[in-house]
Amino acid sequence: MENERPRFVWGLKHWALILGAIIAISLAYLPAACFTPPEIPSAPAPPTVTVPEAPTVEAPKVEAPQAPEAPQTPGMPGGGGNCCLRTGNAKAKSKCGGAETCCTPEYDSSGDCEDVKGFWFFSKEGCAGAC
């Protein structure tokens, strides 16, 4: 009995060989699709956008506004004004006939009035109100 092996050990080796052979054969014949990576899904198609045409609108006909007429001022520089002479002015005594202040139309422009240290007004009313 020395040469006899236990059947249980020989049976395990036998089964291990059979199982290894089955695994090797099944791995060799598996379809290639099992080992390929899955397909990446494609992006959905972008939606089609239709842009409507812009409506045509006619511009209303509008006439350009007329510029207002310039106001008629009675006295402009260079004629038609009054010079207000006040107290303390050397010309006031001679032009005003002894009064402290007066409005005189003797000067032709605002420059002449300011040269004698007076105040130029375009109207008699304005000069009378200030003097």
C-alpha cells in the first residue's frame, strides 16, 4: 500500500485541471464585443431655429418744426438804450440836472455808458426800475 495514493487528492487535481481547461476554452472563444468599451452616446442634434422676418413699418411723415421768430427788442447795443448814472458819478451831476440818479439817452452804446461808469439798459422801463 505504499504506492497507493489517496483518491481524494487525485480527484482534486483532476477536477482543477478540468475546470482550468473549461475556463481557458471559454475565455478563448468569448466574443470580442465583451471586451470593447461601450459606445459614447452622441450629442442630440441642435434644434432648428427659424427667425421670423421683421415687420415693415412705415415711418410717419413729420414736418420739421419751424424755429421761433426772434423777439423784437426795442433797444440793442449800438442804439436805442438808456444809461443809468448813480450817485458818486461825476457825470451824474451834470447830466441829471442836480438829481442823485437818472436815466439818460445821451449815450449811444453800452460801451460809452460803461466808460462813464454807468449801467446800460435796453429799455426806459428797465433803466427806471434799476435807478
